[in-house]
Amino acid sequence: MLQTLYDRTISYAEHRHAMWVLAFVAFIESSVFPIPPDVLMIPMILARPHAAWRIALVATAASVAGGVAGYAIGFHFYDQIGAPVLEALGKGDKMVAFNARFQELGIWAVLVAGVTPFPFKVITIMSGWAAMPLLPFVASALVARALRFFVVAALLRIFGAPIRDFIERRLGLVFTIFCVVLVGGFLLVRYL
């Protein structure tokens, strides 16, 4: 079923309304959908490299808006919608422990999840459920999603099709390493 959903999502990359489809996928991916918008962004940018920045901007704006919807799900409808979504992702039984850790990390959790392969919808729903202040949530989601989508757009615009395999297979690892180095740098500066 997931492969069929993935294939259908990819097929929309060449549709004349691909930008709208990208916005829709980026929006719902941040709250309930299992397929990341990268699967549309990559073929769209490869087909139209001159539109790379516009494509990344649409993905970023829609993803942050979807993140706010995920936040609202966690804040207002956790039992009805949020918990079933997190259960489907295999995260439901870890919510209490995750919440304690999330409270310690705050915006760092949103920043890291926004650029790594960790399902962003988990963090958006958790942010609402944990009643994280909305403005820091939106600001950190905006920074994280812009970083993720604009780096992908830049790599594709500069290197074209050869970088596609790298992005699809290893970019999550690169972003994870980047986040570890970034957090480590802040901690180092803080304690020096």
C-alpha cells in the first residue's frame, strides 16, 4: 500500500498543477501523511531547475502551515486524531517518555526533526500536545523546513540528476550529522 501511495505521489510531479500538489503533500505530511514532499520536489526541480527556489519556498510555506495544523491536532484533538496518527507511526506507546524528553529539548526538538528523516508530524503533534508556545514552534519549524528544502533545492540546482541518489538515500544522515555538530557547537560555546 505504501509503495502504491509513493508511486501515485511521484506521478503528480509532472502534472500541470504540480505546485499545488506539492503544497498539499507538504501540508499534510507535517500533520498526518506518511510520504515526505521531497519525493515530489526532487523530480520537479530536476525537470525545472530554474524554479528550484520557488519550489522550495512552496514546500517550506506549506509544510510550516501543515505543522501548525499538526500542532492544532495535538493541542485540541490529541485523543481523536493525534494519538491514532502516532499509533500508526509506531510512536503511541512512547508518548509519555517522549513528552518528558521533548519538554527538555523544546525548540531544538522541532529544529532537529524538521531537517532529519524523523517524521515531522510526530513533533508537530507533540508540540501541540505539550502546549509548546506557538510562536517559538512556528519560528523553529520555519527555520528547520526552510533549511531542509532549500538545501535540497540548492543541491539539485547545482549538481542536477547525479545528486538525486545521494539525496534520496543519504541526505537524512547528512542532516542528522549537521544537527549533532550544530547542537554540539552551541553546547561547547555555552560551557566555555
